[in-house]
Amino acid sequence: MARTIVTVPYHCGYEDAVNVIANILTVKGYKLTNIATGETVWKQGTGLMTGMKFVKVEFTQSEIILSAWVSVGICSATMGEMDLNGFVGVIPKKQVQKVLDEIMAQFRVY
């Protein structure tokens, strides 16, 4: 699995952190879904005309762990998971990176 993983410290309550992240991702068109690996992730796109974008959110006592990746291709003929580095799929990668940056910025405020 090729994923970009970042950690963000949080100092607010767990429920507040969940709500902040859910609000950002929902506004950006992401939907909570279960994927084939059994993980619950936020996903945007169907893979028909655009790359599918994924954000997984996990929590520790003091940090949020954000995993992000894209899958570029047509339906099941995808190139698998790709982290946010590199040239292939650069446009959706930049879009997901902007979402990660927005989430991280929100927790710098707390």
C-alpha cells in the first residue's frame, strides 16, 4: 500500500476533532465508505472520469493520523494505491494534499 501518512497533534476533544474533519471532508465531496481491505475511509470520486481520492483518519490519545492516497484508472482497471508524491496522477494528488493541508491548519488553531 502506497499511502502518504501525516500526524497532527490535537488538543481539543475527540468528538470535536471528528466533527472538524468530517465537516471539511463532507464539504469537499468525500463520503464515508468501507473499502475492500475492510477499512472505513473517506472517498471522493468513482474512477470513471476522475481519479478516486481517499483519506483515512485514525486517532491516538494526542494525535490524528491521516493516510491519503489516490487510485487512477477506469473502474477496476486502476493502478492501485498511489501516495501523493510523483507525477502520475498529479492533479488528484494535489487536490488531496490541499485537503490534508486544510485539516492540518484547523488543528494548528486549537
